[in-house]
Amino acid sequence: MLRKFIHVLLFVVLTLVLLVIPVSGQDQSTEAADTIAKRTFKRLDIFPAISYSPETNLTLGVIGIKYFDLAKGEVSTPISNLEFVAVYTLNSQIIIETRWELFTSKNLWRIGGEAFYNRFPDRNYGLGNRAAAIVVEVDGAGVPDTLNYLNFDSDRIKFSPVVLRKLRPNLYFGLQYDMEYLYRMEITSDEHYFINDDALVIKDMAVDGVRSGIGIQLLFDTRDKPLNPIKGSLITLNNLNYQRFLGSDYQFTTFILDARHYINTCKNQTLAVRAYGSANLTNDETPMRALSRVGGDKFIRGYFKGTYQDHHMVAFELEYRLPFWAEGTDAKLSQFWKRLGLVGFIGGAQVFNSVSDFQTNNFNLGVGGGLRILFNPQSRVNIRIDYAIGLSKGSDGFNKRQNGLYFNFGEAF
């Protein structure tokens, strides 16, 4: 607990520094005028990357965001952006990532995607909706530790672009590609033993190798601000087919429906609602990271990512956002409280191997709340500090619950 408190304190101090001394390729005092009047948005922001989650521990590094205007002044077309991240974490992880979202004139084309490399300590909880594996790990000194997961390290390379064409206002359709290569997988314990049948699944589960697939995406987007909407909807339907002729070690097909709706309840307050469903169809094995996985800093907070994982999933999330700032106000450091906001959230998910296994009373729930610090008034980007508790007993071993403390930029959804 003291360690977490020190991390929180460090994060808050650095946040205040960021708010006072932004590192930018353009004077932020002219940002609003340039955006609205001239849209000369050739700008590069660089700032420290400080975040925290159970998966990474504290991260230290740098984030850069490059803004540019492919629409050449069209106010109705969003500003394009390219984000890059390079960080090292206290869990001895290396993360190098880039994400992009590009919009052409009249929103005719929308091009997105991500690419990354990381060296990442991870956990394998096996399959199922119970996290009931019993694994004994023994360190070099011969000291045993009983867990409900197996620790391992691996390197990962991922490349996932998507190109969409506008069919009608707010509706897009296009092609996407997904490739992930997981290699140099190493179990971190000197010795380990699988105690029960749930743990034996870990022994035979596919983890490393290449998955390579191509498919389609249908997207409907009416959000007012993509990075932190107050109103509007985002509905995405994804299909990917992984085949050996594409260089994949595995053959399977996935379908994912992600529907989000944002309700402007009062002033600039928001009720954010999310429904999520995924299906993995195959007669072959599926690698662990291609399964439907619960947890993480952006999906069902309170659980380590992959605590519950299987071929199919149904999930929901609700979040109420109560910012203290208002659109168009001057948020100076002397009025720091005007940059703050509060949120409360609840989410639940259930994974299953076949439709007959699904039960309406078998959702793993997570609840929590958090603080928001407005970082960029124009895009409404927030610094996010959340604490969440996984309500399912046994998620952290016998009769124990998981919890998570999360620091990051941007909303969870």
C-alpha cells in the first residue's frame, strides 16, 4: 500500500508539472484560435509518459502526439493525429507503440491502426469464467507460492491497420489486417506444478507463434469529440479471418461487436454506456492473446487482463462522468479545481466456450471510481486516475478479490 501511495504522489506531482509547463511545438495560448480560424495544426506535443496499472506497475517514458490537417481547413473534418509512446516499467517491461487516426477531406477516408513492440511479463490464467487454476511456483531459493495463474515473459510485435471508406454520413466500411508475433516465451519460475484440472489447461494452451488475419470493419460514429465524447454513439462491427496462407500459425475467425453510447445528462455531464460481444469460431486451437479476455485498464477495470478468457464473451460497462469544468471557460492553474472531474463506473463480463454455457447470473463484476484532470481543453483529453475492485471472489486466489489502480491518458471507452 505504501508503494502504491508513493506512485500516486509521484504521478500527481508530475501531472501538475505537465499542466504548468507543456512541451509543445506550438504556443498553446494560440491553439484554440488556430484550430477554429486557420486550422494550421502542424503541431507536435511531447510530454512525459507516466502511468500505472496492475499489468505494468509504474511506467516512465515519453509520449508524442503529432497533429496535422489532411482536410486543409474543413471544420467538419477532424484533425488527424499520430501518437507514439516509448516507456519502461517497474515490472522490467519495454513498450514501444504508435497509433494513428487519419481523416481525409469531407471524411471520405478514415485510416487508423496501431503498431508496437514490447517485452512483457504476463500471466496465463487458463480457460474459463472462474479463474480457478491452482499453480505452485517455486523460486531459486526453493520457496513455493500458490497462485491461480502461471507467470511468463515474452516479446510481442503487432501491426493492425484499418482503411475505411465513407458510405454515408457517419457510416464507414473497409478492410483491416491484424498480425501479432509472440516469441521468446519463457516461464519465469524455476519450477512449477499444476495442481488441478483447471491448471492443466495452461500446460496445453497455445501462447506463442504468429497470428495473421484479414477482414472487414463496419463503423458508425456520431461522437462530438472522439477522445472524450459528451454525446453521440460509436458502433463497430469487426470480422477477422486468420489463415495459414497469410502466414498464420493458427486458423480461426473472430467477430466483435462494440457499441458505445454517450448521453449528455446535464450541462457537460455524461452517462457512458457500452455493450460488447465477441465470438471466436474454429475447430483448431486459438492462441491465448486471440481469446476473448476480461480485464485491463480500458475494459472491465479491477481485473488483470486475461483473468477470465475463453472463445466467446458478453460484457457491459456503465460510467458516469462529472467534470467541474465547463465548455469555453479559461482553466488556468490558479483555477486548478476547474480542471478536475469525478467518475463512477461498473462493468461486468462473462466468457464461455459454447452458447449453452452462458448464464445470465454468471457475470464477473467490477466497480470503481476515479479522478479526472483536464489536460487539453480543445480535445477534452483527460488524465485518468481510477481505482477499481473486482467483485468476484476467487479472482486473486482462494476467496480473494483483485483490485486495480490505474493512471493513464484518455478515457477507458
